[in-house]
Amino acid sequence: MPLEHLEYVDRALGLVEDAREQGLELRILGSLAYRLHCPANIELFEQMKRDLTDIDLAARGDQRRDVRTWLEGRGFVVDQDIVVATEGKRYCFTEPGSGTALDVFFDELYFCHPIPLRDRLELDYPTITPTDLLLEKMQIVELNPKDVKDSLVLLLEHSLDASGKDAIDHTYVARLLGADWGFYYTVTTNLERLRGHLGDGELDAGQAQIVEERIEALERVIEEEPKTGKWRMRARIGPRKRWYQEVAEKSETF
């Protein structure tokens, strides 16, 4: 029987908890992680009426073999073609009985731009951090309406704080972008897109003001961050040359 869409949240939590008992460090990402990290604004997600159809997890590359063995032992079947195509960086599983799709990303999340995760999994549990969740959306060159809504809700619920666990580490974002012009260009372009959607009626006036202030603060820190020589050289070319990786699977992946 297929899982009802809210059952995916409980299923993902159960997998992460069971994996931890086996010494495997898995973290939830994607739409499920957004729901888990924004409990105070869960009704905003409910308004989207999004169907949850899969589970996305992050894991350490040095546990790749053990993760696969553990999931196959639970009845999941791996798509070997995707393993080969991604050089082992992503495993896609299906559970025949329920039809549940489960993707595991090892060490990084790389669609349009690389988001390093290997050394950041221990910073939060059971999901990746709010910082990495924001980058997960902001790295998408072609944002869809659900990407925009997810990002606005995340910024509404989480303050900018380099030392806070349940917060967005704006200084980390700035350092990451200060070394990669392409990523910087995509993120800053998307932040401006988010600002353009604040008047869409999804948020009330007070909520929109909070998000606006956080976008401005994040942009300010990003611009003030010293840029590397490589960043400056690439900036001279600008968007005349493609600055991101093209992917077959767009933002609907999450």
C-alpha cells in the first residue's frame, strides 16, 4: 500500500533513528526537513497542499557501503544506473511494497552548485541545518513557486545567528559564496526573487517585514565578505558564460 503523504515524515524519522542505532549518520533534507524545522509555521506548508512522495537523506561517503547494505536489508532496491551515473555520489532506492522512493546523497548535495555536507551532518539532527536547507533551495537556478514558499517560511522561522543551532549561519553562507562567484550569483539573484514575492499575500505584513529584514541582513553580510582571487576573476566574465551545472532533474526533486 502506498504511504499517505504525512506518513513520509514519520517514516523518514524512523529511518534516521534506526540508522543511528547502527552507527550510520543520516540526516533528512528536502521538503520533509523543511516541515520538521518550521513547526511554528506548519500551516503555511499545509496551504501548498504539496504531495510528499519521497524521502531525501544525506550521509557520509565513508559509510556508503554500509548504508546500502542496511537499506537493502530492509527491503529497499537500489537503482544501479543512477549509482553509476553519479559515480556513487547519489543512491536512489525504491521499496517495492509501498512504492516509497528514497534518495541518499553522500558528502554533498550537487545540482546547480555544490553544497558540502560531510562535515556538517553532526551540526543538527534529525535534519541537515537550517543554513544548509536554505542553500539547498538557493542553489536552484530555476526556482519554482514551492521553492520560493519553502524559502520564505524558513527565513520567517529562523533568525540569522552564527552561533545559534536553530538558526541560519549567515557568516558561513557568506564564506561559501565568497569563494565561488557562480554560487554567489545564483544565491543573490534568488534572494532578490524572494523579495519580489513578499507582496504575494502568502505572508501577512508583519511576517513579510521579518523576512525582508533577514534577506537584507543576509545580503549585507554576503557583500561584505572578502572575495577570493578566483571569485574576482570569474566575476569579470559574469553571466555571459554559464555559471552553474545543468541538471536533468529540476527543483521538483525536493
